[in-house]
Amino acid sequence: MRATGDDIEHPDPEQDPARAPSEPVEFTGAGSAAFGGPPPASPLIRWLPLLSGGLIGLLLAIIGASLWVSRESQLQAATRTTRNLALVLEAQTAHTLEAVDATLSGFAHFWEQVPITARPSAVELHKLLLDKAHDNPYVRSIYILDAKGTMAHDSEALPARGLNFADRDYFRVHEKADKEKADNGLHVSHMMRGRLTGRWGLVLTRRLSDPGGKFAGVIVAALEPSNLELGYSGIDIGQDGLINLRHVDGDLIIRVPAYAGTVGQKIPSTGLLMEQIRQHGLASGWMESKFDHVERLYTARKLPDSPLIVFVGLSRDDILAPWNRMALTSAVLAAALVGSILWFTHRLLAETRERDALFASLAGSERLLREHRDNLQDTIEQRTRELLDAKDVAEAANRSKSEFLANISHELRTPMHAILSFARLGHDRKAEDPAAFGKMHQYFGRIHQSGERLLRLLNDLLDLSKLEAGAMVYDMRSHDLRSLAEEVVTEFSALANAKSVRIAVAVSEPAPIVVCDPARIGQVVRNLVSNAVKFSPANGVVRIDFSPASLPAGAGATPRPAVLLTVSDEGQGIPENELLAVFDKFVQSSKTKNGAGGTGLGLSICREIVRHHGGHIWARNGTQGAIFSVTVPLAPAAEGLADAA
């Protein structure tokens, strides 16, 4: 039921304090000072970027200084490590040389103290030399050269192989010392290849003297570099570390890890390294290997009273690997901190600007409030009166329109019935006496057709006015849609036969029973079938089909069961952009404005009837012609019935 102007309660400002004119509002406190005019820019906006930049700079300086100190500490620790390892290797190598020299010194002392006639036989000396060689894992063989450099006794063969080594440097060194009446003690040779094996080796030698003190030859111990290398390989020097044993003349004796073709080669040392070795017996620094081109932090130590140098190097990558990981972590942390500072700075600046903008907006709003404060109540009351007057006028116009349509329809319908009656009477009289009327039957026929057309228009206008006013009364009961459709087909059979159009009603099982007003739903089906027959070509087919369907019932609710009725033809169809507009009042498709007739109210009335039944109607184009679909719920919703009433 619609409310009228008299139904609305007009509040009395004196009785409703909420609607009474309010007293002027005064803003006090800190806010009022700000509202007095545009607030000054916050000093935070000027100083915050500088503070953030300073904080970021200080943070980066602290992290950079910490990394630098950590890097230097890492390098210093690596230097200490190389020096400690070099010291250990020096002691280990010196102990090896001392063990071999003890064997050589024992033979030299025995040779000097025991006359030739009292010495053991060749077999006994061979066994003694063999035992001594086996006792020391670093010795490959021991042999004795006579005063002419010929091999007299050999641990590897019996009898001795008789080779002459007078051309070897180590023999000439002792021979020269004998001529100078001196004993040069233990002699360590440079690297040389064996005459029989062709392998690189290092020999330790001592001078042999007879009981009279004359030069009697040289005792030689040939060392096995690979065994010395095994003793070095157990030391942890990292992935790219290096251990060298060198001769002062540059010969490479041992390299750990091994590098093919390097043993025996001369490795030139820098002048600075050799100068430090001569002065201090120790040298440290950075050096790049000529073989694998790895830069290493090294420490070199010269063995006391020996031409050998031990060299320990740790690669820069191995040394700085922990520092690199720490630096990467620090960089990520610094980036995160800088990003956080920048983000917080940005957010704080944005919020400060928003606050300033809000204060400025509030100041403007307060000025507007002050301007409208005095006449606000008058404006509200005036606007309320205007709205109430407009509402009364609109409702009066609506009532007048409905009354006019009802009255004019009634007034036009009465004479129209008279016209139709007299036209029918004329036809009947003409049938009784055709000669008496002549051509007057044509005029009566036109009067009858025009009257029926005008009557349909008036009925449509009356139905539409009732539907829009909510005054349509429905007789709701269960009904079979298929039987209703068959009644409509029977009604239009004559028109269809005249146009050579066939109407086909699909058989549906079970029967499509719905709760509806049969007269009004029949009016919908009649309108759709009438249009389909009207716009179908000769020999065309109009099809009426039924199928189960469902209608949405709102969020979370179960869809309502319904019946889908479709009426299709084989006509021209409807333009796609007019499929919705054809349901508006007084609107026809552009393809049907060809003299076929129609008021443009039929589909609008169909839409209102279907809507009041809680259903839905729409149009679409098929492969040939138009298809109108109607969904009618098996039982209308309660609110739909209420709206219809």
C-alpha cells in the first residue's frame, strides 16, 4: 500500500530536541588555534629527511668500520696461521734431515775409526745399508762412493752397480773441501734426476775419511720426495692453500697439492723474499703462483744450517671466505635497516602531510560551518516543505493518472461495445438479405475490425494501469501449463492456418503443474504465441516447449524449482541491441515495424504479470527467428504474492 501525504508524520522541532535548532558551536582548545587559519608547515617535514640521512650515514659508517676491523683481524689471524704452520713444517723437516744425518754421521764416524782390514765384508755392508734405508721412511737408498766417485757399496744391489758419480756436484763439494783441508759437514744437494730411474730426487751426503784423515769418499742418502709429501699433506691449508719445500737455488722439491710437471723446476723468488730470508730466516707477504695463478698470503722459513726453505701459503679466497659471508650478511642487514628507515621516514612524512592537509581541510570546513550555522535550520525547514509539497504533487498526479486511465477506459469501452454490436448486427442483416446492403458489408467489416483493435488497446491500457498501481487481483491455483498452451493453440489455429503456419506443442512428462493465475499466465502465452504466428513466414513452425528449471532465491538460500516455457518462431528475429528494450512500454522491434500491427504494450504487460508471479521473462535469438523464455515457479514466494495483492 502506498503512503499519501497525510500518512507522513511531520515532526515538531519544539517536541523533538534532535531536530531543534542547535546553538552555535564554539571550537576551543588546541584545535581552535589551528582552525583559525592554514596551519604552518610542521618542522618535522624539514628536519626528518636530514635526521634519517644522518642516521643512515652513521649506521653505514659503523658497519663499514666493523667490517674493516674484522677484515684486518682475519688477515692478521691468517698471517699467524701461516707462520705457525711454517714453524711446524720447519721443525718436521729439520727432524727428518737430522734423522737421516744421524745415519750418515754414524757411517762417517765408523769409516774414520775402523781400518779397512777390520771393516765388514761387502755382503755385511750391503745388509747394514739396506737396514738403515728401511728404518727411515724418507730414504730411498743409501750408497757409498770411494775417493774416485765410484759406487763401492749400495743398499739396492749386491754387488754394487759400480757407477761413477764423480761429476755430481755433491761429490765435487766434498772433494774440494778435502783439498782445502776442511769438512763441510752435511751437504744437501739441489734436485736431480737419478741415472737409473730418471726420477727427481734429493740427496744428503757426508764426507768419508780413512783413519789417517784422508778423503776416502762420500756416503750418500737419496731421499724420496713423495714420502716427504705424504708428511705434509695431512696439514689443513684450506681448499686453495699451498705447501712448498724449495732449495735456495730455486728448485721445487715438494708441492702440496701436487701440480703436474712442477717438481724439479726452478721457481724464481723475489729479491725482497730472499733478502728477508738472509737477514731473518723468515719472510711473509702476498704472492701469486706462476702455476695456478692463485694469490696467497705466505710465510717462508729457511731451515737452520740448510739450503732448504719451507713455504706455506693460504689463498685470499679461503682466508676471506668467513669475512665475505659476514660482509654479505652485514650488507643484507644494512640494506634492510636502511630500507626500514627510509620506509618509516616516508610513512611519517606522508602522515605528517596528511595531518597538515586534514587540519587545513578542517579549517575550511569550520569556516563553511560558521557561514551556514545561522541559516541552517531555515534551510532545512524550507527544503523539507519543498520535498513534502513535491511528494504530495507526485502522489496526486499518480492518482489522477490511474483514475484517468480507469475512467477513460470505461468511457471508451461502452461506446466501443455499441460500435461492435451494430457492426455485427449489420453483418447479420447482410447475411439475411445480401442484396439489400450492397457494399455496406465492407464498411461494417472495417468498423468491426477497428473496434476490436481499439478494444484491445483499451484492455491493454487498463491492465497496465492496474499492474503499475498494484491493483491487479490474481486468482492463484494449481494449473497445467501444457493444457493452457493447448487452449491458446486452439484459439489461434484459424489465424495460423490462414498464414500456413504450424504450431507445435512439445509433450512433457510429468505435466508442468504450477500455482498461478491461469487467466493471466494464459494472457502471457497468448501474447507470445500471437507475436510468433504474426511474424512467422509462410510454412513456418512455432514451437512451444517445457522443461524443468530453477530460480535464484538470494544469498545462501536454496534455489526455487520452476518450469521453463519457451516459444520460438522462424521469423526475422530481434536485433541484439533491442532484446531488452522490447519489454518497455510502447516499444516494438525495428524489424517488426512493417505494418503488422501492435501497440507495444503486450510484452510490457507480460513482464509485469510474470514478475508478480515471482518468475522471469527474457528474449534471445536462435539459429532462426526469436525465442521468448518464461520461468514460472512451482509455487510463488510469499513476498511475490504480497506485492501482487
